[in-house]
Amino acid sequence: MKKIQISPSILSADFSNLEKDIKKLETAGADMIHVDVMDGHFVPNITIGPPVIKALRSKTSLPFDVHLMIDPVHKYIKDFANAGADIITIHPEATPNLQESIDEIKSYKKKVGISLNPDTKISIVEEYLDKIDLILIMSVYPGFGGQKFILEVLEKIKSLKVLKDKKKLNFDIEVDGGINFSNFKSVIDAGANVLVSGTTIFKENNGDIKKNIDFLKSIWFVMIAKEKFLNNSLSYLYKQIRKIYLNSNIYNRKISRVFDGGLNYVPNLSLLNCIIKSKERNFRIEDFSLEDVWNKIDLNDK
Ligand code: DX5
Ligand code: ZN
């Protein structure tokens, strides 16, 4: 399982003070910033362009994951590259020659993403999969934040993951639209490793960005704990984590119960600041900050 990355969409941020919210995202441990660019032509909404990205570039060291929902797109790639985009993701329908646009993005040494709308088939981009850095699977029809996740997209993510593994490719699978605490695990299970979220991160828990990003990370964290310990016949360790969690007074404070395929709970941070340290094989439960744990997770360390 590739390490999960969280890319908050600033479409849901405070547009009157983007610097403030970007700094909050950085402090909260976001892995990159998802910038939704809309032109009112490719999608029925208009947001921001290169000047805003240029103004924000010096405010954070986080990568700008720029999602171009504009048509035509080819002639603007240069402007977004020069404004400070790190990843430039385009929709295949917005360019007459996808290969030329891929080459154009690469000519500025930027990472290349192709975005597939819910009704756009994977087959139309299959020949480019070995030439790009990421596929952005839309789980809503693009244009607005706060929409409902389209469940059928889970099958599409799974098919893309199968194709990626069959071809032994390494592009990221990013999913975008309607991601929340309840479906986060299913999207990862389907094969995504970069998750975009706007509304959940900026609006849940009275807009506590740090808590919301930590919550999302902790859901993945428990998945890892289960994978690392349960599959390595260390199930008693996994049960130890679960027992402490489920019986602890923390849990009894009615943390939201969300069915997540067997774990039956959305982990709470205060408990998940613990991890079983298996390095010296002494399996001590130790108290780490989630950041420590997050940075320490070494997926190759069985
Ligand atoms: C929609 C954008 C998405 C959207 C995600 O066109 O591409 O990035 O902002 O926002 P939420 O998480 O609110 O669906
Ligand atoms: Zn987006």
C-alpha cells in the first residue's frame, strides 16, 4: 500500500484570505494543496487563474496540485507552470492533442496529471498511462465543492488500480470530489493513494482543519495497523489497539461510529497517538504524536 497523501482543495477555503488558510493547511500536515481552476466554459463555474497562484507561491513550500478545468487548456499550461504549479492536471476533452499537452507540461519540468470525469472511460487514456505522474479520478461532476460522492466511481478506481498493477506502472491514483470521513477508507481500499477533500477538511468539526486532516490520516493509520499486525499473525496486538480504543473512556464519549468494513469506528486521534513499536520486537505501546508516527511509518518495515 503506497503511503496516502492528502490534498485539500482550496475551493472551500476563505477566498478573502487564502494565505491564512494555506498556512493552516501546512501546519495541519497537508501533503499538498489542490488548486481548482475553473473557466466557466469547461465547467459552469469560474474560480482563479495564474496571478493568484503566483501570489500564493511564496506563502507555502507545499506542492501546488493544480487541477485545470478549463478549455482550451494547452495554451495556458505555460502560465500555470510559470506561476508555480508543481502538478498540472488536465482533462483530455480540453485539448485537441493530449500527447502534445503532456509534452508541454513536461517541458516545464512539472508533474503531469490527467483527470477523468465520472463518465469518461479509462480506455481513452490507457496509452498514456506510462507517460504521466497521476490520474485524477473525479468522484463528482466538476464545477463545485460540497457535492455527493458518486459511489459507482469506486469500481472505476479498482479497475484503474488493476491496470496499473498489471502494467507495473507507478502513477498516483488521486480521487477528487465528495470525499469524507465515511467513504475515505473505501476510496483507499479501492486503490487511491492521493485524496482530495475540500468541504470535509474546511467545514467539518466547526472548520477545525487540523482535527479534520488528522482524522483522515488516522483512518488510514488504523488500516495500516491492521495490515501490519493482523496479517503478520500479530492479531493480538491489533486487538490490543482495538480493545484499548473501543473500551477507553475516550471512545465512550460517543465518537462517531461509522461502519468501515469491519473496524466499526472512526478512530479518534487522542488514542491513535499510540502505536505499537515493533522495532526491538518488544511491542511496547508508546505515545507518539501523530506527525511522528506519520513520518515514521515505513511500509517496508514488516
Ligand atoms: C470540483 C473540484 C473538487 C472539489 C472537491 O470540481 O475539482 O476538487 O473542490 O471539493 P469537495 O471535497 O467539497 O467535494
Ligand atoms: Zn479538483
